Amino acid sequence: MKKVGCLLCALFAVVLGAFWLLGSKLSSPANQTVHLPADAPTVENVTINTISAWYFPVEARKACVLLLHGNRGSKRDMVERAKFLTTHGYAALAIDFQAHGETPGEHLSYGYLESHNAHSAVRYLKETKACQQIAALGVSLGGAASILGERAVPADAYILESVYSSIEQAVENRLALYSRHFPSALAPLLYEQIPLRLGVELHQLQPAEAVKHLNAPVLFIQGDKDKRTFLNEALMLFDNAPEPKYLNVMEGAAHVDLHQFNTHQYETTVLSFLAKHLDQNP
């Protein structure tokens, strides 16, 4: 029995070590050199504090849209969105979150520290670009960053794509992708590291709670085949959000670039929402 006990203790220590290493990998910086695509619209390279960003101007500006990329992505991921938005008269600002792209940072924080970047970007649009109306469009991590923190970014409209409901659920979903043999009971070995590593409490990573406090129109876009953020999570966020609110479900879409997956549906939905809720002549 003593030998069995020692073996179980050793096995538990190995499991703990493996999950700690996995936690290190998941929170490690995702910095990279970011190149502008050759077919990108006119752009201004800007730095907001330490945040690397691209501003896409338009001559007859209707409003400004803040573009917030997903986990381990960069501002380059948002160029196609900037392209169609500027074509329709909306200026756009795409940023690299902290520890992403060309913005320095020590670790990823699942939307919490990234929310500070989103707030800085909104201030830049208001104070430097004189944007009278701003929509925040965030993909996954980017959507979470636009609504987490002490308060959501002060936007006139929100577009939230594939945003997780809670950090606990997000970890369970991703563990299931690694292996079906990982029971959900092991998920705390990952998400309980977050306060230790990042100094961010789990209750600060709850988008389904954060949406309750929005005070502007919100559009949710979600793929019905997404296994990283399930459709029922989007429905939970939608139910919790105050009116006016909208949900657009893309049939057959997983956790992918929804603009690329169904460009027509995406652009029609987004442009209709912006036209309805942002004044054309502020």
C-alpha cells in the first residue's frame, strides 16, 4: 500500500507539472513582426503609449470602429474588416494587444490587461482623431477585452464575435480539444493558475456578467459549430445583455474568422447594425 501511495503521489506531481507547463505555454507572449498586406487600404502607423496600431482614415467619415483581434493574433488579422469598413465610410483603428504582435508585454491575460489597451485606443480615437462616435468590434479575446475590466470601453456600439462566457468554461472547452480523455475536473489545474501567474482574479474574467452592464447597442456574431466557444455561451451573453441587442448565428462556422467564412452575411449584418445605431451625421 505504501508503494502504491508513493506512485500516486508521483503521478499527481507529474500531472501538476504538466499542467503548469501547459499554463506557461497558454499565457506566453505572442509577439511577432506584423507586415501590412499589399492590398490594404491607406493606413497610418501609430503608437498609442506602447501599443502598436494602424489607423485607416476616410475622407467623409461617418464614425470610427475600433478593431480588436483574437487570442495570439495581431492587427493584421483585422485588415480585411478595415477594408470593407473604410469602403463604406467608417474609419478604423486596429491595434496589437499587449504581448501580441508588435506591442510588448510579459504574458497574455485572456482579456483583462488587454482591456486597458482597448481603453487607451478609444481615448486616442476621441482625443487625437476627434471621433464623435465609436463602435468597438472585438473577435474572441478582443470582444472580451472590450467589455472586461472595471467597465466596458466607452463605445456607442459593440460587436462581439465568438466571446467566451467565463474563463472556467473557456478552459474546459480548450482542454476538451486537446483530448477527449481530459475530464472537466482537471480544468481547475489550469484556470486556478491565473491569479497566481497574472494577479487577475477569476471573477474578473466573466464576459457573461460584464455584458449586463453595457449601456449601448450590442451585436453578437457566433458560429454554430464553434467548439471553443459554444453557441449556448453566445446565447447566455445575449440573454444577459440589455436591449437593444442582436444575435447573428453563422451556420457551419467553427471558431474561425467569421468575416472570411461568410463575407456577405458578415458585412451585411455589421453594416446594417452600424447604420441603425451610429448617427450618419453626428
